[in-house]
Amino acid sequence: MAVLSVTDKLTMLEASRRDGFNDDSRMIIETLASTNQMLYDAPVFESNNGTVNRTLQRTALPAVKHRKVNEGTPNSASQTKEIYDYVCQLTGYSQIDKTIVDGEIDKAGFIQGELDAFVAAMGQSQAQDIIYGDHDSGSEFIDGMAKRRSIVDDETCIKFGDGDTAATNTSVYLVKWGRVFAHMLYPRGAADLGVHRQDDGVVDALDENGNKYKAYQNYFQADYGLTVRHPKALIRICNIPANASGEDIVKKIIEASYVLPEGPGTVSILCNKTVMAKTDLATLGKTNLALSLEDAWGNRVTAIRDMRFRQCDAILNTEAKL
């Protein structure tokens, strides 16, 4: 039986399975996670100021001293900087023509199937924002991982190589999830982690010409944000060309993993299906390197040491090199 880790107990999935959680919100979160696999690992915490979260990121540790008898110790403090992260709102209306629904034998099942597809599309949009969002380009977006790691520094944004001059590169992200590392956000005071569905029943819908027709309508809302409290909790390996080998990608992941901060937490390796296939083949049969494990939700995952591979197809194969 799978055992939850410290951070697994704080994920949206785990929270949604507690008593008193809305069934519709639980369904949305489970469907979002099936499309956006990072949600299986990412813990979520309440924003400390409405839809804005203020974080003190520690940039240097305090100084300490080996003291001799009759000798004092000077005062010291860690150095920090303030970071502000925003919670954005993803919404949508699902409208299904009443005539189509009424023609089905299992009306509820038909509607549910359409709703599942709608929420899956929301999950894709959410994943795209978490990876490539840019709050400066629009206040409705968060700052995604690519925006936060857009300058090569050989530590938190590491070049795989020189990359292709054309926009045919991709990236891999290592994320250490935890309360003091990286985690997702929901608005302060929001019920059900800011995720809910509202069934509006049959309403007057409009076609592309502004003409009315009857439709079953559902409103969906998911509020979310991302914060990186420890500067080394998010590492990007960029400039991975299309012809990169799985063995070389795995080597770079292991090399980059030594930058991650110490302490209890879950580590995700986020990559798209192209890279996932290469790394799976590269580690096939190498039990001394990779393990096939069952996570807390019953999903089979490939892991290097304690780092779980999570497929995130929002990560493009068409990135410009850094």
C-alpha cells in the first residue's frame, strides 16, 4: 500500500478527499490532476493576503562564530528579499444544446462526459500558465516557471548545451515541493481551495450570430498561484535540442539535482512526453538508477532516487535557446 509523504498530505488531491469537501470540487481537482500531473506532487497553501502572497525568500544564512571564553558573539541575521506572487482565476462556461442532451438515454452520464472534457481543457490551460505564464504581459496570468528561470546562471537555470539556433529546444524542470520550498496557492478564505462548479440548469444561450437556443450550462472556476520560497527549489535545464539522447538528459538531471535544497519534500521532474519517452528508454532495466514506483494516488511513476518523473506536455519542443 502506498504511503503518503509529508508533502503528499498537503496536495490539492489529499485535501479534496477530506470530509466536508465539496464533491464537485473534488471531481474538478481529480480531473485537473489527470491532465496536469504536477498537481499530484504540488502542495497547496492559503495565500496570506487575499489573491496576493508575500514571501520572504532567504538569500543568505546568518553568520555564526566559534567563541572563546570571555569573548562575545556579534549579532547576525539572515538576509531575505520580498517576493510577491499572484493568484489567478481560470473560469469557463460549459453549454450543451438541450436538444442533444434530451435525446440521450443517460442524460446525466452524457453531461458528465462533456464536463470531464471541459475540465481537462482547463487543466491544459492551467499547466501552460504554470510553465509559461508572464504576469507582466497580463495581470490575469501568474509568473510561470520559464519566466522565473529565464536567465542562465549555471545553478538554477542550467544549459544542457548550446541548443539549436532555431526554436526547436525544450526544457526539464526539477521542483522541490514543500512549505518552505515551492508550493501552489489558493485565495485567502476561499472555500474548497478556490475550486468549484455551479450548475445553472437550462439557460438561454447564444449562437455565433447572437440567436438564442436552450442549453444546459455549468460554470467552472479554479483559482491558483505558484510561489518559490527557496531560490534553489526550482531548477530549469534549458536548451535541450531535439536530437538530445535520453542518457545525456538523465545525466544532466542527476547533476542538477545536487543544487536542490536539503530537507523533507517531494521532488518532481517535469518534462513533456518526448523527453519522458527518451528518459524511460534510457533507464529501462537499470534498477540501480531508476525505479518504477506507485505514488500515493496509485499511479505508476518512474523515479530517479526519490525524484518522480511527471509528464507535462505544456512544456514545448519549440523553445528558443537561452
